[in-house]
Amino acid sequence: MKAWLLKDFGLHNLQPGDVTTPAPQPGELLVKVGAVSLNFRDKAIVDGIYEPHLVPKPLIPVSDAAGTVVAVGAGVTRFQVGDRVNSTLYSRWIDGAPGPDEPAYCIGMPLPGGLAEYMILHEDSAVPAPASMSDEEASTLPIAALTAWYSLMDVGHLEPGQTVLVQGTGGVSVFAAQIAAAHGARVIVTSSKDENLAKIKTLVGNAKVEGVNYRTHPDWERNVLELTNGLGADVTIDVAGGDGINRSVAATKVQGVVAQVGFLSGQTTALNLMPVIFRQTTIRGIAVAPRSSFERLNVFLDTHRIKPVIERVYRFDDAVQAFEHLARGPFGKVVIKIADA
Ligand SMILES: NC(=O)c1ccc[n+]([C@@H]2O[C@H](COP(=O)([O-])OP(=O)(O)OC[C@H]3O[C@@H](n4cnc5c(N)ncnc54)[C@H](OP(=O)(O)O)[C@@H]3O)[C@@H](O)[C@H]2O)c1
């Protein structure tokens, strides 16, 4: 089969090749990949800044895929040939709390990913792709949408009428804004670009969302406090990381939740403890979510007819350009189409 292979770190070392099509072992599905979507994790793996000691070489990268089951191994009961499925990042985390070794079983690193004509998924790690979505649309869900959903619902216990703060207008944040607004929450979005704030208002509805430009308002936490009568957001999704976490704590209400999702501006931080103590903030690390949460998300997306925001779909042969697009900071998701369903 055709596959993209990461032979060493650096985008120039992501190269097309031919490899043996894998055969499904007991409990496994062979999936003809329809589309994959890119996440910052995929770029960080290629760049060698994401657990580089765990990266096998060569690696078929990219975790998030949607496709069709074309063969099943012995004993498979959850799916049959012809079913459309989504991958999940954590291939063994089904429900409840994760085990200590889940990162060792992630799709797209260290396990082979979906940037190939076919991929193997264990039947327990796949979920039915939403019937209302194409493979391109469904491929955006496993990390970006699920992380947003888990942070808001499973961790933040978001209720209608509450306020959510999201940073930027990338994959996680746009899904978070869509989900929170559909749930009846108010959304505050920060972005470096006024045009992206305008786009998200059009997408989610002017009445439900307010925007703050974090470039022209570097102390954006003050704007968030002004917009919330000095109280702050009930749930903040922090994708930026670095020392900005202190602003997230300040922008979140007393006893509120900061879901620490990302590290766009740094993997380390100097956290001011006194505000955390006095505001009694819960800072909760997020590592996507279990399969059970994905299944609840898909019901919600179907019920509310939420469609993923895809900025561009690339051809399989143009995978490198798709990674370059991700590095520029897309509005929503960048997708690579592998094959027709
Ligand atoms: N822990 C997990 O489970 C998990 C899951 C998914 C993602 N993540 C992490 O979360 C982060 C975001 O992922 P993504 O897939 O949404 O990325 P993405 O699609 O590449 O989005 C990046 C966007 O974030 C905004 N941004 C960049 N730097 C920022 C800053 N300093 N402050 C505020 N916003 C900033 C920009 O939006 P504007 O152009 O609008 O400014 C940019 O377009 C990454 O670090 C990723 O690794 C973690």
C-alpha cells in the first residue's frame, strides 16, 4: 500500500513510500482510510518535540482517521466489513480513568497511524463514524472535537447558562465553541486575528459568543473579567500553555476549572500559586478522552447537527503542504483525503 513514512525528525523526512498492507490479527479491523485530519500533536511528532524517545522510525504518522472496514480478524464482533469507523487516539482507554501506560498504545505514534491507504484498528478502539458526516468531516473528531467535549462535559460539567473561555481559533477551540454554544453556554474566544473572531461569531451565532484579540489586548484576562461582571469563566480551555496559565487562572471564576489541554507557547510554566490558592482553581491536565466519551460526543453532534469546520482538504500526495498549512495556524481543521468511501 501507499503510505507516508516519517524516516527521521523534520518535515523533509516525511516521504511517500510503499509498504506491505497489514493483515488484521484476532480482534483487529483492516480499515481502508477515507481521510485523516491533522492535529498539533502530529506536527510536534514530526518536529521531534513530542516524546521523541517514543517515536519509531520509520513511522506512518497521523492519529485521526475515518474509513471503511474491509477485513476483520478472528473473533471480531463489534464491527463488520462495510462499516464506517473512526479511530481513537488511545487505543486501549475505553472508559473511566486511564491506565498508567496509555501513551504506549496511541495511534499515530508509537502505533502506526492513518496517513496510508490502509490502517489497523483494534475493534475495541474504533467507534462508528457519525452517519451524518463524510469521512473528511468524521476524521476531524478523534482528538480535536473529543478533547473539547471531554474538557467541557466530563471534566468541566458545563451547564447551560455558564460561560466558557477558549483560546485561539484552531481545531480544539472551534469545536469547543460550537459544543458549548449548542449546550446553551456563553462563549468567550480569544484570537490573534479580528477576522477569525468575526468568523467564529458567524459560525456560532453573534448572541452566544464574544471575542477578545489577545495580540491587541495582551492582558486579555481583564477583558474576560469585564465581560463576566468580574467573575470569570466557569470553564477555561487553555491550549496555549506556558506562563499564560496565570492569565487563565485569573480569567476563570473562583472554584472554576482550567482544562490544561495545550502547550502552543510552551511546555513549562512559572505558576503563581497564591492566585490558584485564593481562587481555589482546579487545573486539570487533559489527555483526550476514553472511547465512551467519544460515543457520547457523536450522539451530541448528530442531535445538534454540528458540522466540523474544515479550512482545507488536501490530496494524499500533498500531505507535506497540509502539514505546512497546520503550522500557519488554520481556522478549524486541515484534512487529507486518502480515498473515496
Ligand atoms: N491534551 C490533549 O488532549 C490535547 C488534545 C488536542 C490538542 N492538544 C494541544 O492543544 C493545542 C492546540 O491544538 P489544536 O489542534 O487546536 O491546534 P491548532 O489547530 O494548530 O490551533 C492553533 C491555534 O491556536 C491559537 N494560538 C496559538 N498560540 C496561541 C497563544 N499563545 N494564545 C492563544 N491562542 C494561541 C491560534 O489561533 P488564532 O490564529 O485565532 O490566534 C492558532 O491558530 C496544541 O498544543 C495541541 O498539542 C492537546
